[in-house]
Amino acid sequence: MVNKDQVAGVAKQVKGSVKEAAGKVVGDRKTQAEGVAEKVAGKVQKTYGDVKEKIKRSL
């Protein structure tokens, strides 16, 4: 089963990857850094969702 945090986390990772790539292409370091930060936030949110799901299954 997938919860909303897992889905939102993956979406943030994808959005961050696109933003990072766009920043690289146009040479905008700020956009690139924002993309990297968004990817990290997405990974954290997905991990949180994964942990929530594991706890839910164990109960």
C-alpha cells in the first residue's frame, strides 16, 4: 500500500530533478541548488511515508 507522503515525496524528487537539470542547462546555480534541495526534501518525505507504512503494517 502506498500513502500520500510516499507519493508526494516521489513527486518532489522528480520536480527537483527537473529543476536541477534546468538550472544546469541555463547555467543558473540558484535554480540548480533549489532543485537539489527539493530532491532532498522529497527523499525525506518519502522515507517518512515508508516508515509510516511499515509501522502501520506491523500493528
